[in-house]
Amino acid sequence: MRLFRGTRFLLGGLLLCLTLRAQELSGFDAVIRDNARQMADEGKRTFRFDTFGDETFWGDTLRLHEAIEGQKLGGVGAGVSPATALAVGLKVDVDALPASVIAALRAGKVDLNDTATTLLLLKVGSVVGVTGHFNSQGRLSSIGIQCALCHSTVDDSFAPGIGHRLDGWANRDLNVGAITSLAPNLQPAAALLGTDVATVRKVLAAWGPGRFDAELFMDGKGFRPDGKSSAVLIPPAFGLAGVNLHTWTGWGSVTYWNAFVGNLEMHGKGTFFDPRLNSAAQFPVAAAAGFGNLRNTPDLITEKLGALQFYQLAIPVPKPPKGSFDEAAAERGKELFAGQAKCATCHVPPLFTEPGWNLHAPEEIGVDDFQASRAPDRRYRTTPLKGLWTHTKGGFFHDGRFSTLGEVVQHYNGFFGLGLSDQQVHDLVEYLKSL
């Protein structure tokens, strides 16, 4: 009898907990929870797989798919083998590969120098950020790109360039310029820029891995006054919750930039409005092309912006690998960050950027104004510092002018007269690596 009463007591308590739990998730709270899950799922699909109809540009207009296919398979040129694709920074999602392909890869039975293998990878949807469209004869008939092309990579768990997706990580291996240069028809780009195809190819060739110039089709400036490329490093798209601006030079919020890129860079079909682009003085190319008020029917972008932003804001900052920094030095560096080095004045924890309008004039941070002058506010964003360890390749600042974090710290040490010793610079760097 005593055992029966104890069991009844436990069952009663369990029922009470379940009842309370059901009450917690009833009504509008449950609606919010279900909506959050739905938006995250929809946003992930958009980020990874939605081309916004941009295959009309990359395939039908530029005919990039013909260069990928190669002459032997009905296209043009030598074609793009998996080895070539990996060399220019394209990534393969191992989770999208059929078991038979994985087994063949492990057995060394897949020819990575055969363009036909590239087409197979496209058919199974395993090339990160790229969608191939095939006709009834099995030929590659068009190509489209997604957000994930630039803002995802893989963990190399299977082989270099092949692994599980890492959404939000900047693909600093991706050579967008080299890939775009393969397109047989670059005349539309040349016409937009008011130049010739040879000049377009020269500009694209100067970009290099991990760099992209989103302002090229706005102001037509392919090179800096010093002769270097105008392209900047691809920024990460993680850890943006609470951060006002997405890019190096501001422009707008995360969802603004998604609309900007979807319409004006990916060349998808949507609606975009920004009257600042009507300035012929600052944005001559955009003003002439009418980019300040772009309308497409049907609109394949606008309805997806909300979920896309929700997913991006949900991508957390990856934690640094164990042993990748000196913990004792990082503790000392943390004190310097908030104290003598004055880093926290602008890089306010835990966002590590300013809450609010996080922009600074070039003279405030001791750099030239070239890239800032290409943006509406003519300023540079205070870069969020979390996850710096994931995008050390290519350098730091918008254009990679500093090759190491130590150089960044020394720049500010001198510019602001902080008086940091070499040991303090080291400690501060170890703290930055820990974020």
C-alpha cells in the first residue's frame, strides 16, 4: 500500500509538471515558439539553396554554366573539374553526397580531374552556394548562386574543401573574380560599367581569394588610387544578433544588406529601394542603371528577407579551438582591453561593437578614406570582434592591410599613443584570439 501511494504521488507530480508545461506553451507563447522554428528553418533553406532567380543572370546572360561544362560535354573551353573548383575555393557539402559517391571517393575511384564529376556534384546539390539546372538530356542548362557561396565554408572533415557546412563563416578561399572571369559572355557587365570586356577581366583577376567588390557596380571603381584592387575581404555572417550593421562600411542593417546583395550583387529578381544610389556623383553606375528603385515581377526576394535575417541572427559565434590561445595571457589581455588599451570604448562587450550607430570617420581610426568614400555614410564600421580566429586568412581590416592581429594592435598603439609594451601587445592579441 505504501509503495502504491508513493507511485501515485510520483505520477501526480508528473501530471502536474506536464500540465504546467502545457500551460507555458499554450496560447500566443506557443504561436511564437512555432513561428521561431518555422522562420529558422525557412531562413536556412533560403540562405543555403535559394537563388532568387539569379540563374537568369549567371546562366542565361553570362552563360557561366557553359564554361563549367566544358567543350567536351557541350559547353565551351576546358571545363571546370572538381580539382579546379576546389582550387578556386568552392566547397562540397559531404552531407549532400550519396553514400555511393562517398564510398567511391574514399576508395580513390572518383576522377577529380574530370568535368563530368563536377556535373555529378551539382546534380546531387553538394556544391555549397551553387545550384545547377539540368535539361531532359542531362546537360547543364543554367547555373545560380546562393548566399552560402560567400558566407559559408566546410570543416574539411572528409578532405580539404569537403566536409560539413559551416554557415556564416567567411569563405576566404573563394576566388569570386576567377570564377566570374570564366563566363563566356561578360559583355553585359562591361556595358553596365561603360568599359570593355578586357578591362572587366583585368578587374576580376585582381580580386584574389576571399575578396569581393560589392561597390563595383555602384561606382565603377575597379582599383584604388595606389593601383591595388578595390575589392575587400568577405566578412563573416555569424554573431550579428544585436549588431546594427553588417558590412565594413555600414550601408544598412543585416536585412538591408540581404536585399542589396540579393538584388544588385547576386542579380536576383526582387524589389530594392535606396534613393541614395541615385547620386550620380557618388554612384554613377548605379544611378544610370536605376538601382535606387528596382522592381521585378514576380518578386522572388522580398518575402524571404524576414526568415533569412532570422536565421542569420541565430548563427552563433564559433568558439576558438582548445589550445589555440594562451589562457593566462588572454586574462591579462582582457584587463588591457577594458583598461589601458581602451578597446572597449568602441568594441563594447559583449557585442564588441557599439550598440547603435557603430560607424567612425576614417580620421578617427587612422586609415585612408578610399573604401569609406564608396559608402553612403563615408565611414567605417566598428567590426564585431567575436570569432576573429575563424577569418585570419587574408588579413585584417576591410582590405587585409594588416596581416596579423599584432599589426592591428600596434597600429592603434601608435595612432592613439597607448604606450603598450611588446608583452602587453602579445597579451591583448591572445585575448582577441579567445573571443
